[in-house]
Amino acid sequence: MKLLTNIYQIGGPSLTHFFDAAVYLMKGKEGWFLIDCGTPEGYEQIKENVKKTGVDPAEIRFILGTHGHYDHVGAAHLWKQEFGCLLYLHELDREQVEAGDSVKTSAALLYGTKSEPCKVDGTIAEGDTWEGDGFTVEAMYTPGHTMGSVSFDVTAGEYRLLIAGDAIWGGYSEKIGSNEKAWFETLDKITARHYDFYTFGHVNPQLIADADARLKEAKMAFANYYNPWFKTFYETYRY
């Protein structure tokens, strides 16, 4: 689904496997790239959705990961094997992905499976930017869900879009590296900025308007992040 010019959501709820977090396809100045890439279970359908936009998956050059969890970057090794895509993550989530740590990546905890070790080709830090075709993407360090979580601040003309990963409405568990103090600070940081729209890691393909007010509501509802988010997806949602 096209969200903005040259920005598509091609994976996630209602689009691909129910394990998949939202996956975004974006046209950069030097080629196409993804924000997050979903799970191995959704890999083939995500590729088909890329083709439906008129893009050859072989044109995708790299993946920007919001954080190192299975539902967000579990399929990265497949994109690397088939298309040579590079994977970028924040340094603090790098080790668990490269080691295939199935607890820290949430693969075992939520999805009843294991993570394949995957090389991280480079890191993402606060203020890093990527030039798109008609937009600019800026990385914002947003720890809390994990200590290596990042979000992406997209400026497209007069509009500003937040792609929040699991920094908004993610789940809290120390088993996956969550940190309450850091998350409160992240929510303060996000709500100090202005956005026209936002979207996050587990939402149907849409841009959520009235973003400033809705993001403040999310911050006020922080206690909801503890319960009942941590369901076992592979048991609860398999039927």
C-alpha cells in the first residue's frame, strides 16, 4: 500500500504473515531500501508485495532495522542471501542478531522458533540521514523497548512522518532488553517534536493523523505496554 510518494508498506498486519511487523519500501536517491524486513515466514509474500509496486526485489540495496527483533529483521539473512542486501542496526542490538540469540530477538519467547545468525553490515546512530526520492529520512535513537531501538523521522515536502517501530505501543519485558527509564525519556523526546502523521510496527497499512495528540496519548498510556502485550503469537494467533 502506498503511504506517500515513493513510500510503501509492503509487510505487516493484514498484508503478510501474522508474525511480521510492518515493513516499508522506500525509493532512495541511489536505489530502493527497506525499513525492517519481517520474518522468514512472511518473506515470500513480502517479495510478492514488492513486485506489486512495480519494483524488482533485486533493486533493494539495504535494510534499516528499527531494532534487533525477529518480527522486524528475522528475514534479513534471506534478503542478504538472495539479493546481497546490507543490514544496518543500532550498535546495542547488533550482538543478539549476529549471534542468533533467540531469547533476546524474541523469536523463542513470542514466536516459538529460532533466529538465524545474521551479519550486521553497519550501524545506525542518532542523526544519520538517507536521501529519498522526494523525502529525507533521519534516524532518531529511541531506546526502551530495546536499548538498540531507533525510529525514523521522515520529511516529505511540508509533511513530517514518524516511523516508530516498537518505540510506540511496543511491549515491555526485561527478557528482550526493555528499560523503563530509557523508554520514558524516549517518549518525552518523541512528543517534543511535531509530526503530521505517524505509523508503528504493528499496525495495518495506514498513516495515523493528528499525530502530536495521539503520540502524547501513547505516552500517557505507558503502563499498557506491560500487559497484555506479551502473548505467545505462535499459540495465541495461529488459528
